[in-house]
Amino acid sequence: VLFMSLCFASLLHASLMTVFDLTMVLERIIAIFCVKQYETCTKKLGNSLLFLSFFFPLTEVIWAYEGEKFEAPQISCLNTPVTRTKQINVLFTFAIICHIIAIFAIITVFLSHRHRSSTSHTLTSRFQFSENIMSSRLLITLSTLQLVIFLTYALAMMYLRISFNPAKVSLPVFKANVMSAYLVPFYTFLLPVIAMFSLERVERTRRSNFQSIVQIKSSGNEGWANYSAQLQQQWS
């Protein structure tokens, strides 16, 4: 008896997590290095990233399962056809590589962005840099957790597939081990918890940044000069 539809099972075994991770990194890169374009094309950018998030996994599904008849009954979408073991291992390897590249890319972007933010002088640019840094910190945390979870799952799956011996281990035991190695629900459980604490920290950081970024004296000759400069900048 099939526990889930074959289409859903195929999509679940595609590297949706990997592509989502890469699209988040791409979004942060555009937000950091193309601030003006990012502010004016958020809708187009979101639609494009959404399209890429589903286009590449669907392409991988076609490559991995093309010609498969799915005649053997499965009780879970985690149990892929035996005839597709090689393709699934390739997808797991590709996903691991993509996750490692993604986490190093976002760390590099984050460090580069911190350096650029320290050299900015205008109030607008400093505020934008501060907001992007806080968003990047949350992304690094989620990407690292996702990398660890998926890396553990992928390595465990590859080990179970390679070491499986029908003469020593029964098929039900093998399928139970596969389900035990599926750690993605832990990531799903931890995601809102991490997001909640991160948003609380962002709120505290934002309040302190407002006080540190806007350091304008409002009295005396210096206060009048600052006030005049702000008026001139506003109406120019």
C-alpha cells in the first residue's frame, strides 16, 4: 500500500532543501551588493527565485526517475526504488556539495558586508547595512543547522544503501533504519524556535542601532548645522 502519492514522494526526494538554501544565499547577495535594485524589484526577484526553487528540483526528478514504473509498493516516500540507488546517491552527493558551498558563500558575504558597513557614512546606507547584517546572521544560523541536519541524513542514507545486505538484514529493518535516519523533522521543529529567538534579538539590536546610528547633536551651533544639513538633504 502506498503511503503517499508517487509524485509527492519524488518531489520530496529531490533536493528542495538544497535549492531553497541556495536561493536564500542568492537573495542575500543581491540585497547586500545591489541595494538600490533590490529595493525596486523585490516582486520580480521573489517570483524568479520561486521559479528557480521548483524548476531545478523538477529537473532532478525527471533525471532521477525517468522511465521508472513504480510497480513495487512502498509504505513511505523515504523508500526509493532499488533500481534508482545510483541516481539517488548522486543527488545526495550533489546536495552535500551545494550545502557546503552555500554556507561558505554566505559567511564570505557576511564578512565582506561587515567591512563595507564600517566604511559607510550616510544614515541611509548605515541603516541598510545594519538591517542586512541582522538578516544574514539569521540566514547563517539556519543554513548551518540545515547543513548539519541534511549532511547527517545524506551520509546515513548513503551508508545504509551501500552496507545493506539482504542476507543479513531484513528489508523491514532496513526501512526502519532509513526512517530513523530522517532528521528533517528535527530541523522543522527547531526552525520556529530559532526564528523566534533570532527575531527577539533582532528587535533588541535594532533599538540599540537606532540610538548608535542616529548620533546628531541637537543644541548649539553644531545642532543648528546638523538641522540645516538634514533639511537641505531632505529637499535636495
